[in-house]
Amino acid sequence: MDILISKQTFISKNEAKLEDVYKLGKKTLGTGAFGTVIKCRHRVTKQDRACKTIAKKKVKNMAQFQSEISILT
């Protein structure tokens, strides 16, 4: 099975509340140094997405955090 990933597949910026835009699932897809990746569904398009939640209390090094955001973007 081939999966097509293009720049248009990604959401570059969203200023609304996450829960207003996505229905958050309970399935954890993975964990990392800053947070957890969960499955979610865009409420309008019904597309499945992966949402990474980052716990503010885990951010101790702002440079590493900004690097993580840059990578995700």
C-alpha cells in the first residue's frame, strides 16, 4: 500500500482550540521527549490525523522545544 504525503497534507498553523477543530481519539500512536502523539479526526473534512500534544511542564529547555516545533512544522 502506497501512502502519498505532500505539503498540502499538513496543517501549518491553527489558532483555534484543538478540541474545536479535531475530535481527539484515545489511541496513542507514540511518545517522545516532549509529549504524546494521538490519533484524531478533523471535524469538517473527516480526515484522520496525528496530533502531538506537548506538556508545558516537560519543557525545560526552550531551544530544544523550539527545535521540536520547527521539525514538526
